[in-house]
Amino acid sequence: MAGGQSPSDARQQARLKQLFPAAAAFSPKEGDPPHITAYGPAAQGKQPILGYAFYTTDLVPLERGYGGPIVMLVGLDMMGKMTGLMVVDHHEPYGDFSIERPEFARQFKAKDVRDPFKLGEDIDAVSRATITMSSASRAIRGAVRRAARMLLTAPPATQ
């Protein structure tokens, strides 16, 4: 990426800022699994990590909705809670009545990686698009759990 910020870079920064409003900086996408690190403001010479953002298609590439892959950007804080979710690209053949609706993404904010992520249980089916809704829920569950396993330190066991 040479030169100034492209429109897609500006969109990416805006999305990341929505997932991590307190972030002072973001890393480029890197690592295994591919992720973007959100950094808080520097304190005592260190920039704390607030969490990670990642695309579900990078972590669970084979999961498909009715109209193909569903690209979602997910934020995960250091405690294993989702900071938010955005549907970035999706091709629903019968109109915008499924996961594009704001109530779909809203229900994932503060969701814990240990939650079941089951449609009809802890995930509301906000539309008639059950194939897409089920696939999106599985993709989110798989992606956040893989990211948590790979990127987060396990909390100490309680006695």
C-alpha cells in the first residue's frame, strides 16, 4: 500500500473504529489466523491490546450461506467477548431480509465465545432465510472460537 489512504482503506478503518471505538491504532492484517490487532492509547510507554478483528471467511473459509460465502468482520476483546459484527459482503438471492438487518448483528455484541451460537436458542432468527442464518451463525461461532484459541490467553482456573 503506497501513497495515501484508498477509499477501501478508509472504509476498513471506519469499520474497525466501530468495533473498537477506544482504539488509537490498528495493525495491518497479519498472523495465523489472519487478524488485525486493535491498540488502545499509549500508557506508560506501552500501547495495550484491546482485542482483535478478523474476517470469518479467513478463519472458516468453507462455510457458505444460500448465496455463497458471507464475509463478516468480527471484533473480539481480550476477555473473549465480541465487540461487534459487520456483514461486509453477502449475496442473498431473494433480497435484503436476512443477515443484513441491523438486529442480526446487534445480537452478537458482548456475546461470549463460550456461548452456544445456536439459531433458535441464543441466536434469534430475524428473518425467513434459515440457510443463510444458520450458516452465518456457524461461521461466527467457528471464527470466534478459533480466534480465541489462537490469540487469547486462557484465564486462570478458579478453585
